[in-house]
Amino acid sequence: MTGESIRAGLEIGSSHIKCVIGDIVGEQIKVLGYDSRPCKGIREGIIIDIPQTVESIREIIENAEDKAQNNINYVSLGVHGMHISSQDHHAAIAVMSQDQEVSFNEVKQVLQAARSSIPNSEDEIIHTIPLEYMVDNQRGIMNPKGMAAKHLQVNVHNIIARASMLTNIRKCVEKAGFEIQSTILSSLAAAEIVLLDDEKALGCILIDIGGSLCETAYFNKGGIRGFFSTHNGSDYITNDIAREIKSSRLEAARIKEDFGFATQAHIPKEGKIEITRIDGRTKDEVSLKDISEIISGRLADIFGKSGIKGKLEAMKINPDLVPSCILVGGGSKLPGMEDYVRAELGFQTRLGYPANCVGDAAVVDDVSWTSVLGLLKYDVSKESPSLTKPGHRKRRKGLIEWLRNMF
């Protein structure tokens, strides 16, 4: 029977869907079951085919359930997409209580006011992160409850998504037979289990290199301060290789995974590899140097002036003042990626392996699973306790049990 410590994360990525079921024991995640596969019903985190996506979600979760030997009903849903952005907002209220002491209700009210400042009716706020409260113009307050005040203000960072896009994603999950406990930006979920407190306090960049998107979150003074997506990812590297060597995408993916390097300096030795052309029969040879040049060209687009570097400069983020950059996502596994990003962006860079996770090494030692594992730990209520309350978890009947009751 599913206990209160058993949780499930479902991530709708830019090209894949992932599910992890885990047991939360203190600060540790014990992975019980998981599954992942590409889905043709999604593109760049957007649903393009509901029936196909519904079927994929159902199969992936049920496979994870079989491994975990647990049926789940609720999932924490992780989302990606070019439609997601972030903005700072400000709100202020008068403290109306008789003793003029800030209570839970005043905190709730000022946060709701900050959420209501959404500029576009077609958008939806999925996160409201308090950056600081101000009590009678005294700045830097992190918890104003119990303080004497006439006025309460808050500065927040809102994560905003296109409402119709979220509705379609949620509809797919619900049609698959599961309920959504919370909707979470996957970058925030990854940050939950990969960023150190000092990194979030002093400043860091978290880059999630997905299949068709790269998503970048900037953290400082303990919280997220900016987020943006770029229309690029590791699938584009695969496409470039396939186009240049005239092979299938499947063959190009194999070459990228087995012989791909972020820079020529990381090639262990010069040489050539045998490839199969797109007709499936013709064999040929390609040098590792040529493959590396193809990959480097795409990485320049992803991280250069027209990509992440240009956007960071527009945000006036100075690498000299930001101690670290953390890479997650399947695209970050390319050998030499840390050194490439360090040279291109100027940040000290490391791979973001999930912390405090035990289980199959294929999940807990793989940076492509960091964000979906983080879904199990991310607590939406810490943003705004008044807006999210945990619901009663009920056990979903398995197929065998359902058939037994039918007959």
C-alpha cells in the first residue's frame, strides 16, 4: 500500500517523458521505480498530439509502478517550454488587525496581491517566490509574521506560463488516469537537489540542456532571480551530425553518444570511425575531428552571443561575480562539456548530479534525471503556504485488482 512518504514525479520534457517513484526518508530519496522514453506527442515541452501523449504517460507511469511495486495516484508535474518566463513583481497591503501585528492572513493577502499582478490574461503564474518582505519600509525581512506593522510589502519573482499550454499538459495527465498534486518548473525542481545553499546565496547559473531546449535559471541571495529558454538543445547536435555525414538520426545519435566530444582537445586520440549512411547499407569512415567540429559548431550557437551568453549579458550577469554554473539534462553528458562552458561563459562549471538519492545508478548517477528526482522533494507550500495545501492521497487500483472487482 502506498504510504505518505511515497511520491511520484512526472516530467514532460522537451522531447522525453520521465517518471520516478521514490520513498522520502528524511532528506534522502530512495528510488523505487522509474521509466523514460521519447514521445512524439510533445515538441519543445508543448503538446502536439493529446492521444499519443496520454498513452505515453500511462505506459511510463505504469512501468515505473511495476518496478516500484506501488500504485500511485498523485504526481508532481514538471514542465518545460519556450512559453515559460519570469518577472519580478511588487505588492503592498495595509495591516488591518486590531493589534497591527502581521498574521498569516496578511502574508497570504500580500502574496495573492503579488500573484494578481499578472500582465496577460492568457498567462498563468505557477510559482510566486518571495524575495523579501518590507515591514513599514524596513527591507530584507524574510518572515514578517508576528511583527508589528502598519504596512506590509513584498517583492516576489513570478514564474509565468501560457495557460493554454499548461491546460493541455494537465489534460493529458488527467486523461491518463492520474491527478496532479502540483505543477513545478523543472529547473526549480533540479535546483532543489543539486544547488548548495552557498551557491544560491552568492550567485549561480543552472543550465538544463534538454533535447530541443536549453533552460537557464539565475539564483542569487537564496532564490531564483531570472529564467529564460533558448530554442536549441542536444537533438540539434544529432540533426547536424546526421545532415553532415548523411546518416539516419538513429546512427547520428549513436555516434554522438559513443564518439562525441565538446571540444577537439577532449578527443582521446586521432582516428576514424565506421558509419552507416542513410540508406542503411553503405559503409564509410569519418574522422573524430570532423565529428567534433560539427558538435562545436552547434555548441557555439547554444552558448554563444546568439544564445545563452547573449541573454546572460542582457541580464547584466557578470561571471566574475557569480561563483558557479551547474549543468543538468541529457545534453550536459557530452564529454568536455564542463570545460567548454567554462571557457565560453567564464563561470566555474560542474555537472549537477542529484544529491541524497539512492537506488539504481542509471538514475541517481545520471544528470539527465536530476530535475525529475527534484520533483519528489520540491515543496510548493514553502513559496506560499496559503495557496497550496496537501490533499488526501488515495491509492489507485491496479489493473488486476480492478478486473477482480469487476467479476
